[in-house]
Amino acid sequence: MATFVFIHGAGDVGWYWHLVEAELRARGHDTVAPDLPCEDDSAGLPEYTDTVVAAIGNRTDPVVVGQSLGGFVAPLVGQEVAVKSLVLVAPMIPAPQEAPADFWVNTRYDEQASYDDLFYHDVPPQLAAEARKRGRSQSETRLAEPSPLKAWPDVPTRVVIGRHDRLLPVGFISRVAQERLGLTPDVIDSGHTPALSRPTELADYLAGR
């Protein structure tokens, strides 16, 4: 059985992954999903990475899964500990030493059409309301600092994106994944938050079913 380490996105909490964790644990896998110190102005990518590494503890060969801004953290974890693989979900995909704040300009991101809901439009209403209640502020104080990523870890990497993602559209992330990682993403029928809208499908994907 595998160990899955989950990294949430900006202004979020580890709870975001709870439905996927339940699916995987029911299949015998181990999971951990720490809360990053995203509200802390003194914390940046190194501190986010330290939080995840501490949560891993003595677990070995984990599959590290990063969502959205968590895509900047996942390879840093892979730089610090031996991981089995990396999975990026609806991710921001960093280049070595790139600051998160520079991602949008560097990737030639064009502002998308205006929507009332970028994140939870395909999530059941009660679950979406709970997600909004649990959301936290995201400090941007240190997001302009270059990432300590030296090079992409030499481990198997997969990218999975949502067909209906309004924040990071399929065409955009497909191009970035090809340019930066030489990968063609897998696509599931979700928006930006598939761990809430398609937890079983995402768990199947992660478990390799």
C-alpha cells in the first residue's frame, strides 16, 4: 500500500483533501494532509516545505500530491526527502528559482473570463459552503521570493487537470506542463477543486485504477 502526502493550495486547509483521503484509506493506503502556515507573513515556500516534511515524519517513499499553489511546494518536498512520485493537481507548475508571484507573467497567463465562482462551481452547495467557511487568508508577503527549487526532482511526475477549471484552464496548463516538464496532463471532468467535486475519480487516478 502507498502513502499519500497532500498539499493544499493558497488560503486553504488540509481538510480540502478529506474525501480523497477517506477513499484512499478505505483501500488500505496511508494519507497525511497538513495545514500550511499560509496566513503567516513570516512564512514562505521554505516554511511550507518544512511543514510538509515534518508531517511526513518517518514515512518512506510517499507519493506527494500538490494542488494549485501546492504545485510550488511539492517539488521542494521532493528535493528534501526521497519520494516515490509527484502528482500535480490543477497546479501552478514552477520553474527552478521562480517566485510564485512571477508565475503569471512568466507563463504568459491571459486573464480569463470573469466568473462569480472560480473554485467551487461544480462542488455540491453544502460542501462548497463548508470549504468557504474553512478557507483562510493567504499571505503574499513572501510570494515574491525566488523558489529554492534547484531543478525538478528526478522522480516520476504526473499532472492532472480539470476540464472545466476556470482559474487554470485546460489549454493554459497543458501548454505550461509541456513547456516546463515535457508532460501531457491527464484530464478529469472537474473544475479547479476536484478533491471536492470528483473525490472518487481523483482517488482512482491517484491509486492507479
